[in-house]
Amino acid sequence: MKYKKWSDTELSYIKHHSADIPDKYIAQQMTEMGGTTITADMVRRQRRNLKIIKSKGRPPKYKANEQ
């Protein structure tokens, strides 16, 4: 596989959206925007290189009427 040179706009997109959106969906959005195929593994690798750590596991579900 050929190495991808990441642009500043792509890296900033990962920085700004990694807290809210899973890597899989970031990869889909970036593929549509850039025209080149970007996988979730590629996004995950760049996120880790940027020192952005996501919490492990599934987020807890909100229970409105728990008593």
C-alpha cells in the first residue's frame, strides 16, 4: 500500500470530529470529500499520531426514569 500524505485540512477534520463521530464515519465522510479511499484504520492511526485518545467501550445509555 502506498503511503498517504495527509493534508492539514484532513488532520484538522479528524481533530475536530473525533470526539463526536466514530472513525468509520469520519473515513466515509473524508472519502466522499477527497475522492481517495480512506479507511477507518487510516483515520484511527492518524488520530493516535495526533495523541487523541477515545474512551474504550460503548457509551452508557441514558435512562430517564431510573428510580
